[in-house]
Amino acid sequence: MNILTKFLIKYLKRKGYSIGLSDYNLFAKTFSGINSSSSAYSGWVAACADVWGKYFAKVKFRLYDSFSGDEVISHPVTKLFTNPNMFQTWWEIKYRIAQNFIIFGNSYLLKLRDSIGVPREVVQLHPDRINSYPQNIERIDYYEYNTGTSITRLNREDVIHFRYPDPTDHVKGRPVISNILNQLEVDKFQTAYQKKFYREGGFYGAAFSTEQKMSRESFERMVQHISDRYTGGSENAYRVAVFEQGLKPIPGAYSIKEMDISSQRSLTQKEICAAFQVNKLLLGESELIQRGNADTVIYLFCTSVIDPIMDYIEDVLTKELVVVDFGEDYFIKHDKVASRDIELDLKYYESGLKHGWLSSEEVRELEGFSKSIKN
């Protein structure tokens, strides 16, 4: 048992957590990082996943009262959003949810309860170590977590399960990369060919040819002469060359440009970025980009990708955390990531007020203000 596990056992006992786990190695295993099964997480996929992760991480979730609609500031749920556990931050948990969706299609949070059953911490688990039961049936009775040394049963009400929707499976999610597996294979082969080209491609520094027959002594003397006089870096560059017996240099037989890998890899990049709906601007490629179209790119990405996924995540948090443990008196919403078009909103309100199909009270409500008090 390592130091981390020992510390966790003492900490959990001191806090009075009682989640019925027989193997505390579960927690030590949780923080060891994504394992080798995520080998597809590289190249353009990793770059796009990083964009998703950063936009996921910047989302702010809030708790609201179901009856008054007012935001609840102090609550066990809001504390989870600021301090989920002793090792992870809420920022990195949100970032990893994006990674988990991309690689595995599923993401899991385990609730740690106090002695009276109130969730006080949540721990992010490895998606590829979890199975739901019963299998091949569209319902979940419980989960099993493989710690590497044993199997630990997790109660369904102790697990928050996010799944990237799969049209063929209502229990497990579908990895985003499953849409581009062919492109990943192409990218893998292109990378392998490039490595092979540079490692064993037969590049030579210079080649010389002559139509005359050279003796062994002449050949070795000329090789030594060329090596001594023209190799060794910039100091020996551009020297006048005079060769005997009709010896003359010839160009290389091939180059990596002639293999046309660069254009093919560019096509692969476009296919992968299209699957993630990530514009090249978000990957740092900003040629001919101005403030106007940059704002449009970010706005479209947020409205068409990030905010819809966040709508789903807030629904899961409401259903599997708030309602299960605190009842239907509360719900969770997120602040929209897409920036508002204030000018368009003002025109909308102005038109509504002018033509009478929108009242001032409705405008206040749409803007999140409480109703005005009339004398």
C-alpha cells in the first residue's frame, strides 16, 4: 500500500465517508492518469481535444431554487463546484470530461458521502475501468470498477454518468473519435511513413558520377578528398571544386516533397477538425483572420458545440446529483459560453416594447432581474 492510499484511508475515515468501498486502492488508481488505451489521443485529435477541454473548463455552473428561480450561493452542491476533492479541481474535471467524451464516450464522477449520506466530494474515475450491469440490457442496476487488483462494486446512486449519446446504445456513450477512425488510421500510416523516410530513406549528402573507370586507389583518394574538403558544416561550404577523371556531382534521386505527404496530411487535418467542428483559428492558425471573423468563428463554435453539450451536462448534474440527493427543490444551469449579441438583443427589446408584444416586466425577466416593485 503506497503513501497516497494510506493518506486517503486516514482522510476518509476522519471525514466519516461511508460509500461502502472495500478497496481504497480505487482512489489511488484514479489519479494515475489516462492509460495506454488512449493511444489515439495524439496529433490533430489531441489538438482538437485540447480546444474542447479548455472551452468545457471555462463553463460556470450555478445552482438555482426551483420555486423562486433565485441563485443559491451556499449549498453542498456549490461547494463541489469550487472544491470537488483534495486532488482535483473543478476546472480539470470539466476539461477531462471533454477528453473522456472524445476517447471513451463516457465520463464518471463518484460521490463521496459523509456519515449522514450527504455528498461532500466527487472523484473523477477512469471510464475504461467501469462496466455497468446488467449487460446487454438497457438499464443500469450498479457499476463495477476495476482497480487493477480487484473489482469494486459501485452503487448506481453514487455514480454520476455522462455519456456522449450513441444512437445504438442507451447505456454507453459513443466516442467522438469513432466518427474518424479511418482518418486516424490514415494519419497513423502517414506519420509512420515519414518516420521511415527519415530513418531509412537512404538520404545521402552528395553523389558523384563519372563515365571513366576508376581504380580502387583513385576511388578511395577521391572519397577522402571530398570528405576532408567539403564536409564539416558551414566552414567548408561554397568552396571551389575540381575533380579528376570526369567526376561530377548529380542531384538526389528523390525527396520528401516528391512523396506529397504534406498535402495529404493537410487533408487529414481538415477531416479531423471537421469531425470536432474546430476551426483552424482555434488551433492557432490565424492567417488572414481579423477580429470580425474571429469573433464569428468562436461564436459559432460555442453555440453549435459547447453550449449544447453543456445543456446536457447540466441536465445530468441536476438529475443524478441534485434530485437524487437533495430533491426537486433545486436545478443546475450553466452560463452560456457564446458571447451575446447585445446590439441584436437591444433591437429585439426595442421592437417588442414599441409594438406592444413585449412588456418591461418581461424584458427584466429575460435579463435575469427580479420584477419591479410598483407603488
